[in-house]
Amino acid sequence: MNIYKNYIQEIEDRKGQGLHPKPIDGAELLSEIIEQIKDLNNEYRADSLNFFIYNVVPGTTPAANVKANFLKEIVLGQSVVAEITPAFALELLSHMKGGTSIAVLLDLALGNDVAIAKDAAEVLKTQVFLYEADTDRLEAAFKSGNGIAKEILESYAKAEFFTKLPEIAEEIKVITFIAGEGDISTDLLSPGNQAHSRSDRELHGKCMITPEAQAEIKALQAQNPDKSVMLIAEKGTMGVGSSRMSGVNNVALWTGKQASPYVPFVNFAPIVAGTNGISPIFLTTVDVTGGIGLDLKNWVKKTDANGEVVRNESGDPVLEEVYSVETGTVLTINTKSKKLYNGDKELIDISKAFTPQKIEFIKAGGSYAIVFGKKLQTFASKTLGIDIVPVYAPSKEVSVEGQGLTAVEKIFNRNAVGSTPGKVLHAGSDVRVTVNIVGSQDTTGLMTSQELESMAATVISPIVDGAYQSGCHTASVWDNKSKANIPRLMKFMNDFGLITARDPKGVYHAMTDVIHKVLNDITVNEWAIIIGGDSHTRMSKGVAFGADSGTVALALATGEASMPIPESVKVTFKGEMKGYMDFRDVVHATQSQMLKTFGGENVFQGRIIEVHLGTLNADQAFTFTDWTAEMKAKASICISEDYTLIESLEMAKGRIQIMIDKGMDNKNQVLKGLIAIADKRIAEIISGEKPALRPDANAKYYAEVVVDLDQIAEPMIADPDVNNADVSKRYTHDTIRPLSFYGGVKKVDLGFIGSCMVHKGDMKILAQMLKNIDEQKGKVEFKAPLVVAPPTYNIVDELKAEGDWEILQKYSGFEFDDNVPKAAARTSYENMLYLERPGCNLCMGNQEKAAKGDTVMATSTRLFQGRVVEDTEGKKGESLLSSTPVVVLSTILGRTPTIEEYKTAVEGINLTKFAPSHKLLVK
């Protein structure tokens, strides 16, 4: 059976799932299709033509290369296809976005046939995804006197690829669809348990919300063909949690517009909204797709006659509706007045959604086109020797005379490119910055590779210090889906220039280390900017931003990112930790005390948390910075004492050297280069030339939070509060409760220690507790299963060297074996200890799951509905988040412990301790 017939069989198989043919990305299949097109009597010719025109993935895919070259033959008259005229061939080339299509257009534009050259030049003037190889050709042709090259450069210098685009509509009619009440996690839009299908856009689209919701959206569209469906998070924030491009892709697939008639299942211009706006990371992804994100503010806190906030029995503010957005409501977005209307009634100002920059994203169909367009205009102007014509909205530059800089302001000023020379920028400024470290993870990695192909990138930007492709999100089960996807992803990223967890050549052992743990280790300068394809890209060195797969691709391809400098909230500490408390309790108490201090307002949301931990090394401090994703912060920065930072950098050097020893470095010796950067930074600190990063004493913050350690009297638990009468209060990370709330009687069905929120110290706490319980009771008996997934292989190796792994082995009933990895996810657990492969495990929710309806006590970060545990008809699944000792004791008892039981169990245990720095951590 030939390749084409295999494809036809796949099409038949997909029909059974209600799916269309899968878009073609392979060269062999498309080559066979082209041969069938050339054969006028071929029985498959009509279908082959349809596939060739409408069903080929653009960019730098092997199929795109074949398509572009065949279209070139048609334009030149070397091949004749009645249905594809030379003019139509050029039109098809214009929709292929970059890569070989640009090379072909340059061949034609710089060729000897004047008529063809002029036509090809007109197409080239609309293109923006040009790289050095392309611009070098244009520059050389211009310098040799080629008139067409000059004409193209003059068009680029005027940015006609942007200025000639249609202006955005003054009025956009929308019809509302409430996707959920309360915060909407991206898990609702793109469930983690369907991560394997993210690169198959049509198939993955089937998992958004529910089939019933999809049908309702379709019905709204049919009844309102002139309106766009706007997805809404009622009484909540849209897009919290993981930063998934797939979530926005799904929303666009169901409610957006087709980006090109010749590219299937790639839609743009989604419109989303939330009572409390859009999660910052999700909003960035909406910008990538040229969409609109609205902060509705349609519910507000009710006040009494004295202006005081009215609260319910639980002490939470009572909300009252300002205006209705119930499903089926017709609203009008006016992009000129920047107001939202219901008929003639003005509802709210929405100017934040229509800044000059955002209007450009909408006009261009996405932020990538703006980024590449600006670079192309700069290149053309420089080549022609002319000044840049002001076309794009000038970047907003906020500079306050006499005001100091926060830590993030300092980092952004250091890394800024394209801003006014010598100008000091403060929060609110729009900035292009160079990126130092980039991370890609495995369930969005295939999408990142697709984005790289679509923007015609073939190699990592030379200005990126280091980049890593992980295998952690699919670590638990090496099933057929993983076997099909992961090796292909690793080869693509390895060829692109990343350090990869799996070696395509098989030289080193495949690893599944948690992405943000590795990024935390390879970040070797606290002045670094890190972009990672996971919401928990929150390093304890530098400032890190979780990002969608597209922003990751852009950072890899260009070494840059664009965003406003965020405001900061300063977090400091006073008092003393009690001896029986763990640092995880301080993390939860920070959120709890902040909410109490500010009357329920989350001042962290959308801002930088500048946390003055001072004395905690990078491993331990990461427990705080990692959790800031759940605090809804945009990012976090850890301010350290000099010698604590040196300790962290030395730790990073050691772990990077282990990666080198395993054979993970690439031909550019990226890992060796990172060690050199760390050595230079250490020398600067020791010599006093450049001490550890400090904010200025006169920096301005949105708010300041002082956490009182004396108030933390017992372990703190983040509770999904699944039975709260107010649906909007469920599954947030804001309900933080003391251990005593549960009275020592709440049944715990499963415990989980692992993923990114634990470090080596947590593994040692687990070993110490098991050993103590054995000595106290004569044996260790679990009344609930305990699943343990260390974050990295390095940590496992260190535990083995220090004797702790042997203790864990003694009490375990299962230990992972990389020589024979699990081929299927667990469906049930016994009351014993499971030593699972390093990686995300239960926290990811795409492979391993707790039994439906379970109450899980976990060190994890995820308590969203259905993530770690799904509901049953009679009982909601619960994922309670706590410290390692609480999890251990809960599985030994099969219930939540009392405070007395907890204190007894942790006696003599080396918990993760923290004492506020006595040094002034400002400059």
C-alpha cells in the first residue's frame, strides 16, 4: 500500500470520529500527491488537487518545501496545471508564511523574467517572516543594482505590509456565552488529559468545555451570523492556570475566524472576557492570535449606606451585578470610543483592551507579524540608508524623575532593546527585551515546533544563552502516544539547537526532569529574563515568565520578547518560624495574609512579586516563586543575600556539569557556556564589582506585604472548597485553611509528593518521617496510597549518594524502572508507597489520575476541577495542597492529622526552615 492510500485510510478512520483529513506536513505524501496531479487520468487527481491547495501545513514543514517548489514550477511554466494558474500559484505562495516560499518568491523576484519578477515582488511586499538568509539576498541584489530589490526594500521601509492592511472595524457585534462561573482554568478549554492531541488542532478542539457547550456555541453562531461569540468567565478570571496556546487555539477554532482559506484549522481573532479580566499569560496568547480580551467588571462588591463592603457569613464580600452578560446577550464593542455597549447604553470603558499596540496586533492578525514587521522595516531602512518612518505606535515609555527602580525594572532596563537610549524606564513602559533562557515542555512542545515552522525559523537565536526541551509532562507513562510524539519532538528541538531531555542519537539516558526545575538550575545570572512554556516558569534567580507555545517559539527564534514592564508588589517578612512549621506553610500564609490585609483584593494578580527571601538557596526559594503562579502573579523575583546567591550559583554549576558529564551538551557547548557565565557572576559578587540584585530604596511599589511569621501557628492547606455555595469561590487557590479546620477527621484517599513544588529537602523529610514512624510504631503502614515523584534525576542521584533513597526503597511497594517504563496509566492504587519516575505525574493530570471522587492531599500546585482527580456522581474530587510532612502523615493515618499528631510526627525532622534576612536588601 503506497503512502497516499495510507493517508486515505487515515481519512476514513477520522471520519468515524467526525474529523476532516489531517493537514499534510510530510514531503513524501505531498510528492506522491503532486505526481497524481500531473497525471491527468489519475483516479485520485481531483482529491489530490484539493489536498494540495487546501490541506498543506505552511512554513518550513517538509510538505511546505515541496509545495513551494512545485508552485515555482507552475509560475515559471515548467509545469502546467489547468486549475492552478501562475497568478493563483503566487497567491498560494503568499499564504505560506515563510521558509521555502520566501526563497521561491525571491528566486522569482530576482530572476530574469521581468513580468514574473514584478508579480513576485508584489507578493513579497506583503510578507514579513524573513530571516537573515532572505534579507542577505535582498541586500546583495540591491547593492548590485537590482531595481526590483530596491523596490521591495522601499516598500519594507514604509512597512506597507502593515499599512496596507484593512483598519479594524469600528463596531464589533458580539453575542455572549458564559463558559463557566468563577475562575476559568485553561483546563476547561484544553484539558491536560488530552494533551497528546494538541498538535492535531481539529481533534483537540473536540475537548473544549463539553460537547453540549460546543453545540450551544454553534447554535448561537447560526442564529447570529453577523456576530462573534464571546466566551466569558462569569464572576471570575478567564484563563488562569497553565499558559496553554492550545486553550486559545480551541477558543479561536470554535469562535474565531479562519486565518487563511488555504490552511485548515488555524483560526484567529477570538474574543474572551471575564468579570475579573483575563489571566496575564492567557492574554498574551490572545494577543498572539490577534484576539480581544475584555475586563468586564460586571460584578462589584456590594457596599452599605456607610460605604463599607457587605460580607457574607464566611466573611467574603457579597457581589452585586452591575449589568448582565448572560448567554445570548448581544453587545457592541466600539474600537474607536473604546467602550462596551448594550444597544445604546454604555456599559464600561474597555480602553485597556485597545491600546495602540493591541490595535496593531488585531489589525495584523497577531503579535508575531508586528514583531517581525518592525525588524524588517528596521533592516530595510538601514540597507537603504534612510531614517525609519514612524509607522507603528511608539512604545510607551514611562520615566519618573527621582524615582528608584524595583528589581524587575532594573532587569528590564538592562535587557531593553529599541528604547530611547539613556532613558530610565519604569513600570507601564512597553519594552522589547532580550531573553537569556528559554524552556519548552513536552505537551506543548509539538505546538511550539509547529509555531517555529510556521514562522519559518530553523535555528535558535544566537543571543539566547541556553534553552531546554523537557520530557516531564509525559513522564509517567511511556505509552503509544508518547512513543509517537516525544522522539519526534526531541529530534526537532535538538536539531534546532536546544538541550533536550532525550537524545535523538541515543548517547545519553532519556530523562524526564521537571522543566522549571531544570530552568532553575540553568539560570546562572539573577539579571536574566527567562521564557518558558509552562505557567510555573517562575525561577528563584532572574525574572521568569510562563508563556504560551507561540511566545516560546518567538523567544527561541528571535531571542526577544515584548511586554509592558509590570508593576511590583514587595513581600518582606518579620517574626520567627515555629520549629514544627515547614516553609511551604509560609508560602500559603503569604497568600492568606495578603488577602486579609487588602480586604479580599488580590494585589498580586498580574503583577511581579518581589520576594525578599534573602537567606534561602535557589532550591528552597523556588517553593515560593513556583507558587506565585497560583497567586495569579505575572512573575516573581527573589532578592537574595550575596553569599546565598553564590551558594545557589555553585549548586547550579554542579548540576550543569552533571548534564555535561552525561553527554547532554550540544555542538555549540551551551552548557559549558552557562558554567562560564556563572563563574563570571560569582567573581563579580565576591569582588564587590557587582553585588546581588537589589531594588533601589526609593523604588515605587503597587503595594507592600509584610508576612508575620509569628502568626503561622499550624500547617496551612490550600483547599478547593468544592462545596462552597458560591460557585465562583470553588477551585481558586485563595481558600487557605489551618490544619485544625479539618478536626483530624477528614478522610484522605491518596497522597502525592512530587512535581515542581518539592526539592531534595522534601525527599529527605519523607525519608526521615518514615524512619521515625518505623522506630516509633515498629512498622510503617499506609492507610492511603502515597505517590512520590521526585523532580529530577539529579535529586534521585544525590539521595542515593546520601543514603535517603535506600530508606525510601525499603518502604516502597513500587519503584520506577527506566529500562521497563510503565506502558499504561494506573487505574487504581494500593495502600503503599509508589516511587514514580521523576516528572509531573498526578499534577499534570494527562496520564496518572487519582480515583474519581477521591480526596487527595498533595504537595502539588493544581487544585482545579478534574485536574488531579475527577468527580463522581455522588462526590466531588478534591485536591488539597499542603506541605510534605502533612501529606506523609495523612497517608499513614488515612485522614487529616490533628495538630498534636502533626507536632509529634515532625519532632527531630529537618523541615525546610526560613529566617528573614537581617540585612537591608536594597541598594
